[in-house]
Amino acid sequence: MNTFSLDDTIAAIATPLGEGGVGIVKISGPEAASILRRLFAPAAGATDGLEPRRLAFGHIRDPQTGDVVDEVLATHMPGPHSYT
């Protein structure tokens, strides 16, 4: 049996099943900002996505190849001012 701690970093799909214009993945926990820094590449002129509670447009990139995976909006919601 796996046990989880409130100190874990977690990720989950946050959009309903089906087709949509924007998919949302929520990541929360102590390593969330570090993971965002490795995966998110802000578009020219956009913020880095780490300014709390501000959306930033950019791309998710494969950390091993640098290939663009998708266009995204990213935001950092540091605790304790977020649900998770």
C-alpha cells in the first residue's frame, strides 16, 4: 500500500474528459516551481510563469530533447494561498 504525505509534489489532469481548446494540468507541492522551471519555456515577452497567480503563455518542452510538446498557459500558485 502506498502512503502519501502532505509534503509530496503531485500532478493531475484538471480538465474534463473530451475535446477542448486548452488542457489543464495542476501541479502542487514543494517541487512544483522547480518542475515548472524545467518544463515551461515562456513565449517571447512573457513572464517566466513563476510570478504568483499570474498566467504566462509559453510552451511545455520535453526536458531531455527540448522538443515542444504543446502551447500552454502556466501559473504558479504557491501555498498557503491556494486550495492544494
